[in-house]
Amino acid sequence: MCFLRRPGAPASWIWWRMLRQVLRRGLQSFCHRLGLCVSRHPVFFLTVPAVLTITFGLSALNRFQPEGDLERLVAPSHSLAKIERSLASSLFPLDQSKSQLYSDLHTPGRYGRVILLSPPGDNILLQAEGILQTHRAVLEMKDGRNSFIGHQLGGVVEVPNSKDQRVKSARAIQITYYLQTYGSATQDLIGEKWENEFCKLMRKLQEEHQDLQLYSLASFSLWRDFHKTSILARSKVLVSLVLILTTATLSSSMKDCLRSKPFLGLLGVLTVCISIVTAAGIFFITDGKYNSTLLGIPFFAMDEKFVFHHHPSTPSLPPSHLPSRMKLLFGGTQVINVSIILTISYCSTS
């Protein structure tokens, strides 16, 4: 191969062009051999990936469970905040800090918290009867030994020129009820049920006390709100999937009915969905964590699928020459498809 140097072209340009040609020919040769291998061993490329998909898919479905610890989802294992919280938990454990207010505790366990808010312009200190009724209703719930930790006022207005900082009025009061689980899974389950009943009770009391606004909070509230994002995104995911299916079908359709293959586009989307389940199974088997943010990664391989579909076929070769057609196809597209499932889907429909 001879390269003619353009007038004024630097030597680096010649070397760069030569390197591109070498890489292109090497990639084309590799894809030729890959196409021949796929066409000569169709049973292997149909059976083995299917068995792997079933195996890993079943393992993913069996081991699937939502992560309840938000720190493992949003904080790295070596984060400074997690180290500090672990140190605070070891020095000031919750079960031994009965005299501490909730604001002094760094890592509370099971608890229920209610914020009683007065209407704008009113004083929460004048709503003592409603506060005590709410407090008594919580204490009447089925639980173990009662232990009052403390409360805190919000929106405090002090008496002017007061030396002892007397409170004139307050907008809200916050009461926290802690539950002891003693490190027992059974007690933790009981505490979770108590938190659910606590939130239901607060909603019921809100209807009875219209002059107060009750806002309940429990230890699982943040976890519940975090996982509600998947419910909110469900409609968007479904709309996106419909758009992907429509685009795949239209892009694989042609005016010529004989050459039109709309089902290949649908098959491409199906193989991507299968690869998601397979990837999740591989993560679980290797003791990894498959986050929902990884769901969209296999869809980046859809462009390779459409390159296979739209590559012009060779009319000079009859359909019986499958190895030659596959060799030209892989060599023409020059695509190294790292997903076995995507390669199998084309071979099964050729």
C-alpha cells in the first residue's frame, strides 16, 4: 500500500493515516472471522446464551430485594459522614442515651415524630389541650414501656427585654417517641408496625383537630420517599419504552414489503430487556449491587443492532451462502458487539 503525501502535509498526518488504515483492516479482518464463526456454529450461539440468560435471570428474580439502607445507596462506603456517624453511634448508643434529646442523637433507630403546627398568627402554647390529647393517644398505642425523651419548640418568640429568655409564643412543637429494638430482628419488625400505626393515628387525629396541623415522620419515611421515585418514574419509563418500540419498528420498516423486517426492531428491544435481566443476575451471583440507574445502559447497544439491520445485503450471493453473507455483514459494519444476546438475535432471524 502506497500513500501519496499531500503538498504541505506533515509527516505526522501520514503516520496517523497509516495507523487508521492498519486498525481498520485489522478490525475488518476480525469481524470477518467473527461472522464466519457465528454462521458456522449457529447451535452454539443459540443455545449457550439462552441457557446463560435463563440461569442468570432466575438467580436475579430469586435474589431480588429492595435495599433498605439509604446510606448504602447514596453514600460511598469510605465517606467521611458515614465514618463519623459510626463513631457517634459507638460512643453515644441510642438505647443508653435516655437523657439526651433527639437533636443530640446522631443515628436514631426506630422512632415516631410528630410536629404540631398552629395556624398562622396563633400561639402553639395556647393549644395545650390538643397537644395533650395527641400525646395521650400515642401513649395509648400498644407498645412496651413508655419513655419520654423530650420535645422541642419551633418558631419561638421571646419576651422582649427578658433576662431569663422566657418564651412569649411559639409556632410549633415537636415530640419524638423512640422505640428500643435491642438489636433484635423481631423487635425491629414490631417497631416497623408501630411506626405504620403511628402514621395512621396522626392522619386520623388530623381530622379530629382542625385547629392544628399534624406532620408525622418515622424512621422509614426517608426510605419510603426515596423508593417512591420509582413509582413516579413508572409512567415516564413506560412512555419511553413505547417510543423505543415505535422507533425500532419504523426504522426497520421499508417501502419494499419483501425487504421490510419490522419484527427485527422489536426483537432488538426484546434482547436488550433480556440482557438487563441477565446482567442483574450476574451482579447478584458475584455479590454485587444492581442499582436501578443501570437499567438504561444496555439500550446504548441499540445502535449496533440497527447497524446490523440496515446494512445492505449482497444480492449476488444466494441465501444458502449464509457464512459468506455473515462474513460480509460483520466486515462491512466493523462492529465488535460485546453483547452475545444482540449477536444471537440477528443470527436467529437471518
